[in-house]
Amino acid sequence: MKVKTSIALPKDLVQQMDALASLYGNRSTLIERAIREFLAAQARQQQDLRDLDILNRRADALNEEAEDVLSYQGDA
């Protein structure tokens, strides 16, 4: 279900948007796509931050494990 909304944007942004809108069908479709892509990027960024936090909290244990594995490889 679509909900009609009203927003105020700077004139130059609307002009740039209108120049591209026909490539996506119309203004609404362009705006919807842009917002969906922005929200997806935000979700990826949040997941990346959570992953980085996990790695940072476990860095010492991961480094010890890597050193242990490397010690079994010996000299090449």
C-alpha cells in the first residue's frame, strides 16, 4: 500500500531529480528507489559496525588461534 506524503526540497535538487525521473518512470519511483537504496546502505553499515565490534572484542583470541595454526606450518 502506498501512502501519499508531501516534502519540501531545495529547487536545485528538484531540478536534478526531474532530469533523472524519466529514467525511472516518474519522481515518485525515483524517490522510492533512492530511499530504499539509502536504507539498505544504512543497514549494511550498521551490520559492518556490529561485525567490527565482534572482531575487535575477539581479536586477541583470533590472533592466538592464527599463531597456533601458523606454528604447525613450519618453514617453507
